[in-house]
Amino acid sequence: MDEFTYRDGSLWCEGVPLTSVAERYGTPTYVYSASTLIDHYRRFAKAFDAVSPLVCFSAKALGNVHLLRLLGREGAGIDAVSGGELHRAMVAGIDPERTVLAGVGKSEAELREAVRRNIRCINVESEAEVELLSRIAREEGARPRLAIRVNPDVAPDQRTPARTTTGTRGGKFGVDIERAGALFARAAADEALRIEGFHIHLGSPIFDPQVYAIALDRLLALVARLEAAGHRITTLNLGGGFPAEYVDRTAPSWDDFAEVIVHRLTGFTRQGGQVIFEPGRTIAANAGILLSTVRYLKQAGDHQLAVIDAGMTHIARAAMYDSYHFMWPVQPPAEAVPSSRDVSGVEGLTTYDVVGPICESSDYLARGRSLPALKAGDHFAIFTAGAYGMAMTSNYNSQLRPAEVLVHGDQVSLIRRRETYDDLVALELLDDGSDRNG
Ligand code: LLP
């Protein structure tokens, strides 16, 4: 599943012990395994090989340009959701032919940038956005390719948090499926535009492959209606949403998803249609951990608290969505070295609330978690943090964003330095107009 394993009593990433990373770069630090990231990308693409998809890695999950470049060299494109992410894709050297842009509220400047760069597809989310894109296209003398993001009104099961569900009726994303056909026809009649097809993204993460099947069947029925009316549909983008293992063996495999998706699309691809996927989490989540350090242990009522140096500003998911992340000391006592994330057989554990340093009552990384006895100074790993980890950090409480380190074999590279106090105030102006550097 990934290259973070306990060996010789402590946690390693590929050929590097994480104690050495903590000593050299400090904590909190995100550590990524290049082999895991590349392996996940390759195996995902292979599972869907039969429909030769363009796999656009979703940069919102993990945006470090070093890692985007690494994926780009493997053939991945980028799914961007803002001008900022388009910029990341460009810095990472991703071919615009492999870049797509989504987003419910793209600015005129963001759309114009996408048009100028002639990216592979702009996924529009409303009638008004089509009008704006059409005007920009005329002004720029360009013919952008676009797809309509459809809201297929498909609800995932209860394992997908309501806060990350995107394809149900009344939500802000996409165009209601009953109106999508008319919008397609309107765009097809506009010679400034090249309308190519449709885009869906149903939520994140989605555990039940049938959710894709239902949405895809609705989409294919719409495609068939439009084709019967003489239109040609050449792009179908199924978005992301594929799950990652936060605990052992809870997520279906990529083959399980391919099994329901691929046969529905072979007719489309046989006629030359291009399938696009936008996976983020499923590629990146288990390719990264957040390495932290225990600062204090304290008693609060009948709770045992472990205060660590990483809080909701360094990894927001637990505070935001009550998400579960497996966490464990980097060098546990010999009897508590885990062989998997199922630690129910490990004896002598203590129940902790794991909290961060942020002044917010929601700054909990875990409540009532069974862990080996901790002590101040212990290095502590938060697993499955590669997706929506660093990407969702903030400077709240004037916390510094973590460093990012990439491990490949026994090589360690710093791919983003830790922020400094000067970085924190670098953009702020004093009232005499001077900056702090005089
Ligand atoms: N495509 C679109 C249009 C999306 O909105 C998203 C994610 C993706 C692709 C990638 O989805 P993935 O393959 O990573 O599931 N911050 C939340 C997740 C929000 C996902 C937003 N959209 C979390 O930490 O769980």
C-alpha cells in the first residue's frame, strides 16, 4: 500500500529512518515517498488502461510543484481549480494539453489565462460562465475547449461526509442534469467555443463503485439524447473521488472501480472519445505522513492529553471533518511496533486525546485514541496525510507552515523549506509605507 513501514523498531520512509528526517529538518514536517506516489499513479492509470484515460492529478490535494513535476514525468496531467493551480501546473512543466480547469466561481482573469494557454478543457459550471467564456474567446481570437460540469443528483453512501459531497441536487456545483443538454446545444451553436462533452465529480471520498455507475448511466443517457439530435460528444471527465485506505482494507481497489466504469465507456472510446479522470486523494494520501513531536503530556479531568507540535493549521482534516488519521509514535516500545494499522491486538496501550497548539477548542487530531505510552520529545507520525494535508494548512495563530521533504530510496530532498517569521509578515505594509526591510 505504501512505503512507510516499521523496521528495526522504528518508522522508515523507503530507505530512510524518520528519526533522521526529524533531526535534520525539525517538525512538523510533511514527508512524502516518491516511490509510493509514482506507484499509485501508475497502478491507477493501469486499472483504467482499457479506456486510455488522461489522468489529471488533482493539484488541490497536493500542490507542491516538485511533486507535480514528478507526476508529470510519469505522464500525468493536472486538474486545476484556480489560476494559482494553473500557475503551479505551468511551473511544474505540465503540458497545457494535459491540463484541465474546474471551479464554480472562476474569475474572468482565470478563464482568460486558461484560454490564452489553450488548455485541454475548461469545465464550466453555469450558463453565465458559458456567456463569459464566449466573450473572452472572441476578445482573445481563440476557440477554447470546454465541457459542462453536470450535477447528476447522485448521493454517495454515508461514508462520504456531507461536507465533501458534490453531486446532489441543490448543491453549488455543476449544472442540473435536466438543463445540461440545452446548455450544450447553446455552446455548440457558438462558433467561438468548442464544446466537447461533460464533467462530473461526485464527492470525496466515494467508497461504493455503484455511485459512479449510476451517475455514468445518467450521463450516458444525456450523451445518447444529444447524439441522436446530431451532436458529437468527445470528452467525458469523471472527476476524482476515489478513496484511500485511512485504515486497513476499507476501500475498494482501483480494479473494483474499473470493473463498473470501463465497460460502460468502451463504446464511447471506440468512437474516439477521450475519458479523463481527476484523482487526488487515492494517489497522494498514503504517499505522505506528517511528522510531529510530542510537546507535553497533561491530565484534563479524566482525559490524558498529548499536546503535539502539529495542530489544525498543519493538518486541518480532523478538526474540519472529524476525519480519522492513523497515528503512532515513530519509535514505539518494542511490544508496540505495529505490523498494520489494526492495533487492536497491541497490549498495554493508553487512551489519549491528541491535540495541537492552536487556540481553538476544535484543535483535536484524535479523541480517545489508544496509543503506546508517550513522553515529551517523542516523534509522532500522522499517517495518510499526503492528500489535503499540506494543501489545507494555514497561518492562523501565526503558525508557520511545515517543511516538505521527499524521500526516494535512501535520498532525502527538501522540497519546501519551513516558513520563517519573516515570511509571516513579508506581505504586510507598515503605515509609513515602508516594509520591514527598510
Ligand atoms: N475533481 C474535482 C472537480 C474536485 O472537486 C475534486 C475534489 C477532485 C477532482 C479530487 O477529488 P479526490 O480524488 O481527491 O477525491 N478537503 C477534503 C476533500 C475535498 C475535495 C474537493 N474536491 C478532505 O480533506 O477530505
